[in-house]
Amino acid sequence: MEWRCARCGAIQDEDDPPCDDCGFHGFERAPSDGETGPSDPVWVCPECGRQHQKNSPPCKRCGHVHLEQRDPDYREFDDIGGTSYRDVLEPRYVAGFVFAGLLGAVLVLGVAGVITIPGTGPPEPPEAPAGDAAGLNLSGVESQYVAELNAQRSATGVDEVSPADDVDAIATYYNRRVVEARYGDAETPSQEEMQQFDVRCGEAAAFVPYSVEPAQPLAEYDERGLASELVGALENPDRVTAESQSRVGVDVHVAPDQRVFVTAVVC
């Protein structure tokens, strides 16, 4: 490939301005014998004449937003070129790379469980119909429930269980869905719904949903007293005192008719 001075036409061996004859600093490719240049159409900016290999506006030279398809002008063939590092560093490309990098990082963190990506993970518990809790702190009732449960476990000579967020999430969702189905227009939770919770329990896991009609008005209980009555209403309490169990989740919900619904999950 030979080069020629764009001013005087002197042939040069290399693309190494300035011109040996006139000192001009612009060379262009000189076609060899039989060479006529590229035959494929190119896209040309009608404003400044800059040729492009693809119809990818805006123009790399002047920023015009429309390009026209034309036969290539060999004199400007050196200006066609592909995407260079300078093109890649244009603001729109940089913004795209940054967005793609952030999206990839979010996906990695979501898969690792570090963050929760909206639309993924277990469903949020519904706002189930609720009755008057008579001033009782239901979170306090749940804490006392775990304490009463651990007292039973200690009495049978096994280790206590500790509250776990993932186990508590499945207990809360199931309990509120049951209340919503009984007092609202929802259906009981399906197996597919429950499988969205990534709770790994062993063979000794106990899933215990039940409801209790308190022996006296709720206003006459404190948190510990109500929790004691709820734990005492457990059927087959040996299900929640297995030695291999170590985690627990509990949800207590007062329904509109003052019936108390409980779901305890021990694994």
C-alpha cells in the first residue's frame, strides 16, 4: 500500500507525514494497480461528508442525526474506519458500560442473597384482616411464645431453638394467608407459593398452624399469659421438641372475631 500527499500528490512509502516534497501533514491511501477501492455502499453525512461503514448516527464528525447511503469516495476511504477507542469513550457508550456494570453487580449480589431484587425472592405477607389486640404487643407475644417453647424443650432435655428470619418469614406469610382466606376473599396458600421460600429444614421439621379461642377477653392477658395459653394449646407438642431442631419462626395474628391464629415453624 502506497500513500500520497493530499496537497501535491507526491507518492510516499509510509503514512508518516509531513510530505517530503511540500511538507503537508495529510496523506491518503494511493490505490495500487487494478485497485479501485471498496465497492460496498457507505453511509455519508449530508452535512460534512464524513463517510461511515454503518448507518449508526449521529455523525462521528459533526453530530448530524441523519446519514445517507452512497457509493464510497475512495479519496475519503481513510476516514471511514471502524469504531475506535475514542468512539467507545463517547458519553453515551460510557453510560451504557456503567449501567451494564451496575446491573451485573446487582444480579450477582441478588443471586448471592446479599440484596433482594424487586420481583424476586419470597412474596411479602398480605395485610390480613385483623381484630382488636386489646393493647397487646403481638411481637412480644411471639417472643414469649418462643420462650415458652424453649422451656418445654429444656424440660425434655434438648437444646433451645433460636429465632431465624427465613423461618419466621414463611410462618408469617402462611399464617396471614390463612386468615385472609377465612375472613376475606383469598384462597389458602398453594404449594407453589410456599416453595418460593428458600427454607432448608431437616426431616424433623414441624409446620404447625392452628387457631385458639382465648379462654378470656384479650384485654385480661399480658404477652406472656397469652403466649403460655397458645403454647399450651399445641397438639402433639413432641413435634416441636426434636433434638435436631435449632431454628424457629412464629406468627401470631388476632382475627376480626378475636380468634387468635398461630403458625409455628420449627426446624
